[in-house]
Amino acid sequence: MKRIFRGLFITLKWLVFGLIMVEVSSFLAISLSNYWIYGQLRDGERVNYDPYALFLEGVRPTLNNPPPGKQALTFWFFGGSTMRGATDFNDRTIPSFLAKEWNREEPKAPATMVNHGEDGFNSLMETKYLQKVLIDEAAPNLIVFYDGANDSAYFAQQRTPNAHQGYDRVRGLIEDYHRSLFGLLKPLNAAMWSSFTYEFYDKLRQGVIRINPRDPVLRQFVDSCEKRYDYVNKVAASFGAQFLLIWQPCWWAETETVAATVRNHEDLILGKQSALRHNFVVTYRALVDRLQHKPYFVNFQNILCSRKEPVYQPDGIHVLDGGRKIVAQNINRIMKERLLISGNNVKAHGWATLHLPKAQDR
């Protein structure tokens, strides 16, 4: 009998040791890959819990806006880290570059750009965040979502229509207490869903297991995104605002020719034939195909293809200062095409009229 118990104890000991080693190995893999790709051990920046939006970093300052108190339009910008700005300098974000362009060339209708970009946010999280801001603040004249990358990346990781950053951790905490007997051990259950091992599994699924373009779950995901954007468009209209969805450029999804001298100097982390690129592109293009005829949709997929020098960071999604400046210039152009400035009104081609706020409304 002692021999049996000794054998069970040794087996359990090695099982626990093995689980610890798997977790340690996953921790090292995740942390080192973050450092390799982003130059830091942590994925993203410090965030705070928010009951409406789940977690937030907060509004990032935008430079080149009109001085406080000056009569101006208000434009809100939502997106992930590409909108927030993968840079240490507040004056080099897309909204800051755009504010400089807009306020220099449209003095009759100055505009205040507000950067609501949040690291890791996709269309689901942005929609929740928009609802929070509309509760807390007066509605703007224009709402812009800058999307494509995070929706594609999180679906590849989680393969669910509700994919978003932290999906497994949050869902596990809320649902699994009643889903299985293991859920009774709430601290262990929470640790499992938030473990590096499970995160490593998600990253493995994203980069190794290819998505079938005809997968019904992919179609459900695209359906949910379409409904989400249509809803945001209706909500914006109900507040007297306009909605614009800009599909961001990504190295992986470009379909136009880029100068060979530029391509040869772009040091991207993954090869052209990787499963990671396949999964990203399949999801990205499926969403483009569904959304391209929406009146609020603008496709920036190839706007950086004419570049004369590298503009992408090593992940092929975040862009350098030159890339953010080009994006801002193109957003400025799109708004000029759709908005006709006349006196104190902004008349829209196909949109409702945007008015400068009256003094008593400010």
C-alpha cells in the first residue's frame, strides 16, 4: 500500500512540476516575443478597470487643436494602438497630424480632434467605449473608427464572433463557476484562464492553425461586425453626428505593387507564406468584402503602397511617423471630399449638415 501511495505522490509531484514548467515556458515565450516585436516585455500599456468599457488607458492628448473656448467642431477618433499612436510623442499621433492639417487649411471651420484610441481595442470594445463617452460627454460632430487589424488578429486567436482582447479571461471568470465542478475552485479556475499557457495556446492557434475561408464561424464573425458598425452609424445619427469607418493599411494585406527598393528594406518579422499572415488576410479581406458598399466605409488598404521609404514597424501593422502622417493626410482628404465648408456650417455630400456649436452650447 505504501508503494502505491508513494507512486501516486511521485506521479502527482511530476505532474505539478510539468504544469509549472509549461507555464514558465509559456511565460518566457510570450514575454520574449513581446520584447522582440514591441521592444517591451508587456503587451500594451497600463490600463484601469472601467465598468462600461472593461478597461481603459484614457484619452491621449492631441496637439494642434484650436485653443480652449474657441468655437470649433469636434471629431472623435476610436481605434487600437495604431490610432492611439505607437510612439512616445503626443505630437506624432494620427489625430495630432490631422489636427495640424485640418486647422491649417480650414480656418473657417476649426476642429478639435479627440484621440480615444486604446491599445488592443477592436470594433466590439470601441462600440462599448463610444457608449460610455456619449453618456459622459456632449456628442461630437463626427465619429471615426480606425479598424481592421485587431478584429482580424483576435478572431484568428479566439475563433469566436465575440473576439476581443482578454476574451478568455473575462468569459472564464463570469461563466465557468457554474459550467463545471472545477469552477468551484474559483481562484484556480481564474488562474487557468488568465495563464500564460492559455495565452500561448491562443497565439499558437493564431499563427499555426489556418482559417478556412468558408468556415461558418468566420461568417458569423463578419455578420457581427457588420451589425456592430451599422448600429454605431445609427447611434451617431441619433445624436446628430456622422460616422466614418476607415479600414487601416497593413503590410500583410496590401494588394498593389510596392517599389522593390522599399520592400527589400522592410524588415518584417514573419514570412509571406506564414499561417499568421494567411489568417490575418483571410479575416481582413472577408470584412472588406462585406463592408465595402456601406456609405460610411473608406478602405485605406493600399494607401501606403506608393511609399518611397519603409513606413511599417516590424509587425507589419503599426506604422512609423511617416506612415501616420500619410494616413492623417488621407483622412483630411476624405473629410474634405465629404464635407463642404461654408461659413459656419459644414455641409456633407451624402451626410447630414454639421454645424459649428453655438456659444451657449459650448
